[in-house]
Amino acid sequence: MVMHSRVRSVAGNIKCAARLFCSSSTTTPPAAPLQFPQTLAGLRARLAEESPSLSDFLALKSESAYSVEVGTKKKPLPKPKWMKEAVPGGEKYVQIKKKLRELKLHTVCEEARCPNLGECWSGGETGTATATIMILGDTCTRGCRFCNVKTSRTPPPPDPDEPTNVAEAIASWGLDYVVITSVDRDDLPDQGSGHFTETVQKLKALKPNMLIEALVPDFRGDADCVEKVAKSGLDVFAHNIETVEELQSVVRDHRANFKQSLDVLMMAKENAPAGTLTKTSIMLGCGETPDQVVKTMEKVRAAGVDVMTFGQYMRPSKRHMPVSEYVTPEAFDKYQKLGMEMGFRYVASGPMVRSSYKAGEFYIKSMIESDRAASPSKLTSS
């Protein structure tokens, strides 16, 4: 798609780089909103009228406010202050970790060294305690350049008792929202979709009102696998595109690609029951440009995706793809605003945000509950 320049001012206010860092308390009241057709062309026209422009991001770039430099071996630089991690702790955190060890279960929170682990498991400021459980083992059949999970062409077979163990463990933790994810299992005939479906169904049988997000692999684009999981009873179908379209082959395994991932998200939306949300995520700091990010957002929104998250890529080890730059919180804020104006129902965007992010799950939980309150027929029984 061709990205049209978007430089018009909003309601007579002149946009400048300084406005990107703070909101004014004396802004002019907005004029009556214009009506735009519900098409991609209409979306672009509305963005041209209402949203931050590409030139705004370029202004950040020119003033060195979009990102900061990454250090090298010869020129070491400390991480920016906004990338400092909190030490995990708390009673609920200890309880969950103990139960995981007892049942020999895996979480992507630990495997990927997520910086939000303590906040998510303890409940944080919102009180919505969450965890991301990784099923189908801890060994992936793919080798993406950003990922810390171990890989093998022939990982051990899945544990047939895992769906039951996972469901019983999660049901005992008092969580409000759980994310179930997995490694890629290209070695299995159904790509692991049956295991996903069974896990979701067993958990819903024990905890009908718990909200379940399934963060799934691409199943190699197999429509039957996608449909099976989309109809399993989950509340959010998530699949990550990981990076902008132009960097797919650089960042992801050669078996993954942008079109295949978008197709998976569209098939999920078509097959899932009404009210099921779709969600995706990308990492920033991989070498992408603002123009590429905006184009990718347009295509994701055009695919009907409801929720999108943005986070800073962090290199797990020296064996992995290096960080290109540290994107500033101000730039993340601009992507969040742009995403909401594009029509996403929710956008979580910040340096420490991950695809399964605690604060984001709080808002998604609120959205789902609000939708169900408005449509009583969709309510699940206790």
C-alpha cells in the first residue's frame, strides 16, 4: 500500500514536534466529526484528517527524540532509564511459582525472561492477576532470531495429561485472565491445535467465567487448525506478527511470514463466535522505520484485528538478533494514539509492554465484560 502524507492540522491547531511530548490544557474544542466510508481508503482519509502524521514521527527522529542509541562492545552505553525492570515478588507470585514447579508446567513469562513477570503474577495496580502458560512442551520446532525458547526439529511428544494439569492448576490460582500459548509444533499432524482446544475446554469447564486468551502459532496457515481453536470457547484469539512486513524474513523463522499471519487472524475472526476478540503484537527496535510501522498497522486493522500491542525488543543473549535502537516512551505513546484513531478497540504501547501484558489484559477484560453486559445472551453461566 502507498502511505499518503498526513500533515493537516487538527481543529486549527498547528502540530509541531513539541506537541508530541505533552498535551496542552488549552486546546481548541474539536469540530463536528466528518463521516468517512468503512473502507481502507476511508480509513486513510480519516487518519489524514484526525491522527498524528508520519511527519510527526519523522520530527521525533530528526530531534533524536524517537529513539536512543544502542551501545556496542567498543562503545558501551547503559540502557535508558525507562527500560529498568522491577524485581518480582508478592504472595500470589510465590504461590503461582510453587504450583508451576510442582506440576512441571512452563510459562512464557519465565522462558522469555519477561520484564513484567512480577507485575502480572501479583496483580499489580489493577488487581487483575494474570499469567501466561506455555503448553506443548518447552522446545520449539522453529528458530526465530529474537526468541529465547530452545529449539529442536524433533522435540519430545506432548504430555497427554497436560491439558488436565494446566486446567486444574490455573483454576486453583484465583486468576481473572489467563493467556495460554505454546511453542511451534510443526512436527505434529495438527500443529498442536487439538492440544490447545482441549486445554481451553477443560479450563472453561472448571472456570466458566475466567477469561482465556489463546496466543497461538500460525499452524502453517492450516484453516482447519485455526477454526478448531477459534471455536474452542476462548475469549481472545491472539497471534503475533512480531515485526513489520518488511523485516519478517530477518526477524522470524523462514516458515513464518506476514501474509500467513494476517490470514490466520482473519480466519479466526470469521470462525470464532460473535464477541471473540482478535489480537496481535509487534516489537519495535528491530530496524523498522516509522513509515513501515504505520503501513503495518493499516494492514492489521484492515484485517479486522481488534487489539494491537507494541513493545521494545530486548535481546535475550549475544546469540540473538541485536537491538537496533531503544524507542522512546513518547514515540510509543504516538503509536498508541494513532492505533486508537485507526479504530483498534484497544492498543497497549510502551517500552515494557509485551504481547501478553498485564495492564492490557485488565482493559481487555473490561471490554469483554462490557460487551457481554450489553448482550445478555453471550453471558456464560457461573
